[in-house]
Amino acid sequence: MDIKLWFELIGSLLTLAAIIFGIIQYIKAQKWKRLEFISKEINDFENDKDVRNAKFMLDWDETDVELYHDASDWDYEDRFVTVDDELLKSSLTTYENDPQPDKPYSDIESCIRDTFDILFGYFEGFYANIKTGLVTFDEYYPHIMYWIDILSNPDNNFKDDKFKNLLKEFLEYYGYAGVLWMFDEHLKRISKAN
């Protein structure tokens, strides 16, 4: 083999190595961008006052919640409302299953509904990102698993079956298909684990 062929072979191998190195760097950069994106999404989710309020209501049977956090002209104490599970259930009742369909939702019930609409809006956004292939459910799952379990798992006793049934009807009635999909995915995972 003459020297010219050796140089061509070495040049081809170096070019191939450079291409492989470039691909590896590109994959790493893409992974980093995905992580940054997910981090921002979760940070926005965790720091949203309405999401935090919804989490407080899910975590406790009765708690004081700053439902009117945007009412800056109100005294601080007046922004809080005591929310118990019964108020939460009446707030998430749809017109279809409302035992008192002629009675309008109270201001507090409407505010609670709005708070949960924001929580579910985030979940729907996560679902859209998953369905477009931008991220995977596995990448969101550790951050939302606890809350999805309270909302959907029949074996989780934070909220009773009546709440879970009302919530499912609420999500179906208002078209939160992405949230329901996440519930199904979560329930599949826990059934596999058992």
C-alpha cells in the first residue's frame, strides 16, 4: 500500500471520528436543552400560587388557603379561606351531578374551581409536550406522581372515593383528556409494581 492511500485512509478515519464526536456532542446538547426545558416547566408549576393552593387542598382534609392571593388591596388575613373536603367536593361538582342544579356556585367555590383549572391546565400542558414527543412522561413523572396518586389511586386515602368520582366526572365533563391519560398511565405503573 502506498503512502497516498495511507493518508487517505487516515484522513477518512479522522473525518469519521470527527463526525461521531459531533453527533455525540449534538446528542448531549439536545439532552441538556430537554433538561433545561423540563426544569423550567416544573419550576413554573411548583411556584404557581394557584398550583400550591390546589396542592394544599389535596394534602389536607381542612386547611387555610390564600385563595384570594391576587387581591392586593385586601388585608392579608382576608385573603384566606378555610377549605375542607366537603367544600372541595361541592366546588368540583359539575352541573350534571349537582344535587342542587339551580343553586349557583358560591364565590369561594368558583375560586376553588379556578384554582384546580390552573393545576389541570399545567397537567394538560405537560401532556401536550409528551404527545408531541418533546419530552416523555417519565421525565415529568417524579415531579407529579404524588399529586396524581392522590387524585386517581383508589388505594390512596388522602381523598375519599366520592371525591375521586366527582373529580373524574369533572375532568370528563370539561374535557381534560390529558389529565385522565396521566391518571391511566400512573395506575398502570402502580399495578405493574404490585
